[in-house]
Amino acid sequence: MSDSLMATYNRLPVTFARGEGVWLWDTEGRRYLDALAGIAVCGLGHAHPAVRDALCDQAATLVHTSNLYGVLEQQRLGDLLIEQTGMDRVFFGNSGAEANEAAIKLARLHAHRKGIDNPAILVTEGSFHGRTLATLSATGNRKVQAGFEPLVQGFLRVPYNDIEAIETAAANRSNIVAILVEPIQGEGGINVPAADYNARLRAICDREGWLLIHDEIQTGMGRTGHLLAHQHDGVQPDVVTLAKGLANGVPIGACLARGEAADTFGPGSHGSTFGGNPLAARAARAVLETLRDEDLCSHAGEIGEWLMGALREAFAETPGVVEVRGRGLMIGIELDRPCGALVGQALEAGLLINVTAERVIRLLPPLILQQAEAEQLLETLTGLVQRFLETD
């Protein structure tokens, strides 16, 4: 790898040259089944015609002006997002971290306008919200935070999937203004909460006058079988953050709000130079239209349910496999030991996977995954895991 790059990643010994659908080819011409999709980014796979054509057309028309002016593609994207999510307004940035920064700022400004001078936001252990100073402070992972102290104040941490801990916090802290939570934890290990967890969070927020903020950066854009994961529970948050799969690899982030929260920001209270520029917005609109027109959210739910069922059956009698869990095409396979070595072994076998929380194999394949490809993924991965457990 180039010495000109800062050493912020432990990169695998491969460089990809091109992609098509769920497949990638490296610079040596070898093909890989992509079961990671750029970490839940390329939901439509690689080189999707709708995204390709939108980018080419927009690049030949207008790439950037400024948010000092009206941006037609941004307005069209905003209208489409509001239509499909039931939210009221949206702010566009460039990443998930920026979307969560916007949500944190929105919650604080909302609190100050209600006369709360030292607002606190409830966050959860095992969460991941980004790597800016505020979002890493909100993140429930000490490894991400180490060395960047002092952290940003104003976050109160509770265990994930623990309603009683939230009730205790509500009873003892009068300055809580919001809950920032992932409907399913991604980096934390594909942790799926109790079926009524998000509904009970909604009820607490309604009772206490808090904002419910859902970080859907990894769970959103069809990943779990609905456009947004909270739609499984019939729950509507006050604020939703999106990024990753929103534009299939073109950098964009979005902070959506409804009700009173949607009117919190005013001119000068927040901004972004590149956020929602014509190129990124056109790509994101192409993604949303394709998800809708090809019913890919439902497809992800169906193929993901099949794959999880097949994985559970394959590992039912395998010592060392703790659990297969997830929703849609967001799947975690927890082992009873650290398994980071599997990433390199899978690479050698022509399969791209990820390990998070040290012991959880994370699968986030493109939403366009077909049955034959899912079967190949199943066969390759089960063999790798069984050999790893036998020889580790």
C-alpha cells in the first residue's frame, strides 16, 4: 500500500479494480463474492445501471453550486425521502457522522429553546455513531474513544435493550432531552433488541417529552426488509439519520425530522458546503427510486430470512457457534472465541466478510443478492467457519 496515506486502516492485501452486481475483481483479475457491500453501502451492488446513468448525466449537467442557492436535485431528493419515510424535513450532509452530528445539535438546540441549559442525550453501550468528537463521545465503544480525550460532555450511557435502565435515568435526571439509539446495533455485533424495545422507547419519549432519534445509518435503506428498520415495529421516531446505502457509494448523509423537531434549525444554525449537492442528490434519488420500483426492500427481507434460516440449520450442531441473528440482509454469526482471522481466510476463498465485536461474523451483502449467490455464500462460509473452529 502507498506510503503517502496515513496509517488509519489495517488494510487487507487486495486492491479492487472493478465490480458488477455482487461481484468484485481485484487488480490481478480474481473474482470475489461481496458479502459486505462496502459495509452496508452498495445496496444496489456495483456498477448498477440506474446509479451509473444518473451520475454520468448529472456530471455532464451540474456537479456543484452551493447551498446559498436552490439545488433542484436536493429538493427532489428531499421530497422523495419525506414521501417514503413519513418525516417532515431533511438536512443533507456528507456522511453518517455528519448526519448524527446534525441530530445531536438539533437535540441540544431544541432543549435550549425549552429552557434546558445543560441537556443530556441518552446513548447505549455497544453503540457506534461515528468518529467525530461528538459522535465518538456518543459511541459506546471505549476502543474508538481511547486517546481522544477529553470527550464531549452531555451523553448519558445505559445498557442496550434495557428499558429499566432508561426508566431509572428518567427518574433521576431532569435534563435528559433525547435518546439516540440504533434500532439494531451494527458495529456492536448485530444486536437485535426485544420485539417491543423500540415501541417502549417511543412511549417513554412521549411521556417525558424527549426526542427519539434513530440512527439508521447501517439499518436503513432497505437493509432489514423495510426502507427503515423502525418500520418493522410500527414506530415513528422524531429524528432519523441516514447515510451508507443512501447513494450507493457516493458520499451523502441525511438527518430527517418531524413535528416540532423539524422546525428547530433555522438559517445559520447549521450547514454543509457539499451536503446534498446535485451529484450526490441525483445518485441518492436513483437509489430510492430503484429500491421502490424493484421492490428490493422486500427482496432483502425474503432472501435474508432464507439465508439466516439456512445458516442456523448449518450450524445447529456446530460447537463454537453461539448464535445466528439479524434481520433481512443484516446478519451476525457469533462464535465463542475471537475470529478476526476468518476475514483473511474468506478473502483467500474469494469471499468478502467482516468481523465486528471480535467474535461476530458480519454479513451485509448487496440487496440484489440472488438465490444462487446466497447459496454460494452459505456453502463457502459454512465450510470456512467449521474448519476455523476445528483447527483454532
